[in-house]
Amino acid sequence: MHLENEGNKTITVNGEIIAPGTNKLVRINISRLPTGTLIDIPVHVFNGKKAGPTILLQAGLHGDEINGVETLRRMLAENDFAIIKGAVIVVPILNIFGFIHFSRDVPDGKDVNRSFPGTKTGSLASRIAYYYTNELLPQIDFGIDLHTGGGQRHNYPQVRYSQEDEYSKELAQVFDAPLYFASRLIRGSFRKVAFNMGKPIVVYEAGESMRFDEFAIATAIVGIKNILTHFDMLTELKKPKSKTSVHLEKTRWLRAPRAGMFIPKVTNGSKVSKGRLLGMITDTVAEKSKKISAPMDGYVFCINHQAVVNQGDALFHIGK
């Protein structure tokens, strides 16, 4: 992969200058709680001396998705961003309001990841999106957005790229998560706006909301280091090993054919063959049950852990 870069440059965040060869933590004032407590977004900037790409690493776009937050916290604590070239902008928690309220959204119920490009005088979610779109996105070459599954949905480690963006596919390959596949661009999303600005973004999905998952966190750390090493931004790491990531060309949700208690019969991340029993739905008096089988050969990469489901609920995400 070859991304154009004009050379080593000065990074400016919220009016603060981070010169080549320096690091700085900048806090962006967003708003206040009803109590008057100031809420800000921490932005860590690591600017290398030599020319190279500028990478955005972010987590907590949805406040309840904490695996990415812990991933970046650990990397910061271990000084994993001692880069020699290019720049890394690290935002461990973008949606501070959602994080402190254990919520996907901000207090007014809006999803920041459906509020891009945002407006300066709009809702809280829109204001956060506006700042990102106008201050950070113009300065980066590409980004890695860390997410988890939603409530009760557990994602096996995977990277999603934009079908329309060949660079993002290459980044997904370099990241080398167990699985990767194309995902459509959603209106109002961070990735959609970045795509419109010519900034490739890959989304790492692993684990589920409000739960730490050690495998998900460890895989994310290795993947990020694979990217940094690929662009020669680190000195101590060896080049990534030969790629082991599996590319999924077709994905499909399997939904509950009836309401009842849901009992998975397969481990997330499993390779399955067509007809394999994945799970079953049963009533509470053991009179009726419905088996759910794999409709094709492939991999299970998301399982709903909700014990009681309604007809039509998404249960398994499978890809081939």
C-alpha cells in the first residue's frame, strides 16, 4: 500500500501545536453536565520526527463499547506509540457522555455515529461530529475505528472495510484479524464522511458492549501494531507474519423463526458446514422446539446472547 504524504508535518488540535518529534495530550472541551462539571475528550498526539502517514486510532464512538477503550488505554500505558515516523492521533473515548452513562448514545438519545458531518450549533452528537469532521479528519491519512457488538451480541474479531475503497481493503488485510469483509457505508456515519473526504477507515469489531473480552483486546493490539509496523513507524517489532485472515465474500443474518428461549449450540468464530446445528429455540414447557441450521458453509462471527428472543430477532451472523 502506498498512501501519499507530503512529509513530516505539524499537527494542530484545538489550537495547540504538536511539532515533529513531540507528543502531547490535548483535552477538547465539549460541554458540561447539568451539575456544571466540564466534559472533555482526551486526544493523544504522537508526532514522529520522520515523514510518514498520520493515523487516527479511536474508540468509544458508542459509549458502551468498552473493549476498544481498554485496547487503547493498554497501548498508551505500555508506551506502544513510540513512533519514529509519521503521526498517530489516539482518541480512547470519543463519546464521553455515553461512556459515563453506560449508553451507546449521548444523553439526548442521538447516535454520534449517525450525526456526521455534524453542525457547529446542532445537538450534542452533531457538535461532536462537527469537531471531528473539521478539525481531525483533514489531518489524517487513514484511521482505525474500534467497536464491539451491541447489547447481548458478541462479535468474533473481524475487520470491516468499504467496498468502494481499495485502500481500506488493503488496511484490513494488513491488520490481519481472524476475519475481514466489506461493509456498506451508512449515511451519517463516521466512515461514510471520511470516505467522502478520501480518508480510508477500517472498523474493528470484537466482543460485546459493557464486557471486557481479553481475546478481542489482544487481537486489536496486535492488529494495530501490524499496521504501524507495515508503515515502518516502529523500530522494535518484526514485520507481520504471513496473513492468516479469512476474507468473507458473502454474509447473512439468521433470525429467530419463532419466539422462545434461545440456546446456541456453536462457538463463535467456528467454521461450519451447511446443515450444521447452530442453535435452537424452545418454549418454557419443553413441548415445542425449533432447530436453527447453517444455510451454507462458512464461519459464524456473531452470536446473540439474549436468552429469551422474539420472532425475527437476529441470532447468528454467518459468512462464507
